[in-house]
Amino acid sequence: MENTIHISSLYKQFADVCAVDKISFSAQTGDVIALLGPNGAGKSTLMNMIAGLLSADDGDIIIDGFNIKQNPTDAKKLIGFLAEGAPMYGDMRVKNFLSYMADLKGILPKDKIQRLTAVKEMAQIADVWNMKIETLSKGYQRRVGFAQSILSDPPILLLDEPTDGLDPNQKEHIRQLVKQLGEHKIILISTHLLDDVEQMCNRIMIMNRGAIIADGVKQKILEQAKAFSLESAFRKLTGGSYV
């Protein structure tokens, strides 16, 4: 079954700031999209809106035919979300936290142990399985958050800075895992790292001031960046500074 996202004229304003400005795009199974742009471009706001954590002032988000405003429960069941600085219960042990999240996500008891074992291996968190989350390094906390996002094996993943805080070996593992998962899912990744883009993604969308100013296959967009440093490339593509 092919999964789809359709975003139509999505708009969000905070006080005098237009965070998302009439954005429209579509994605389907196999799309691994890098969402790029300077700080304040609206990337995290867009991801929070797709995840159903922020309501739109205008426009529609359709997930596999479910409008997230009209059928929020059905739409959210299809999404796994790793938010920036993903909040977790620090006094819970990793295994208890993920078990609790499995219950919240409606994973059936007969499938629960299998899924917990699978994400423990995929996120490489066996070494901290019995530890309290508050005692973990930033890198391990990030991997626990990643495990949470893939726990229900959702067809759509939203990953905000998924390699943030990871050491080089951990980054390489997550990049390869995301690339593998992307063969059968829609994945939207917000990142500041060109290595993330080159190794994980097949499509790039660049945002600036709440709008998508470039959208295309990875090779086409990166061709414009190859002749420049990363900072210069983003100044050229976004009309602003890359932070």
C-alpha cells in the first residue's frame, strides 16, 4: 500500500510573525525529504503542524486520505514523530518508558515484546535499557527518542534533527537505518548537516520565511551547492544566512 501526504495552502501565524506561509506539497512512499533552511524559517513549526501538535490557521493536511483537522486520531496513528529536544520522563527507565509509549500508541499486548525488542536493536540502546532516562547522555536520549518514533512502525516519520548529539559512529548508524526505513515509508527530516542530506535523503525542500523556495530531487538541488561552501550555498538559495 502506498502512503501519501498532501499539504494544501498551509498557513500559521504567531502574533506578527508568519511562521508558515501558504505551503503546498505532496509526498508518497519512498520519499525521504530533507527540510532545510535558516533558523526561524518555519521548519519545526511545519513539522509540528503535520504531527498534529499545532493547529493550522488555514489550509489542509491530508494523511492517507484523513484530514488531520477532521480525523485527528486516524491521521496521527500513521505518524511517528521525533521532535527537537523530544521530551521524555526522566525518572522512568528506558524499558518502562518505551513500554508505556507502546501502550499509548495502541500496540497490542501480543505484539508489544516483539516491537520493544526490535526498536531496542534498531536504535542500539540495549546498553541503557535498564537505566533512568535522566542519567543518559544527550546522544543516548536522542536514540531513545528515535526508538519511540519508530515503535509502532508508522508509515510516516517526522524527524527533527535526528542525529543531533550523536557521535560519528552513532550518526552513521542512524543514517543507514533511516535510509533503509525510507524504502517503505515517507520520511521528513529537518537537519543542518549536509552529510545527513547526502546519505539519507532523495529529495530536498528549502524553506525561508515560512515559504518553500526550492523543492526537487537531491541531485538537482545539490548541484547548485557543489560550487560553494555550505554557508554560501544557503545564502544563495535562501537569501539569508545559514545558521
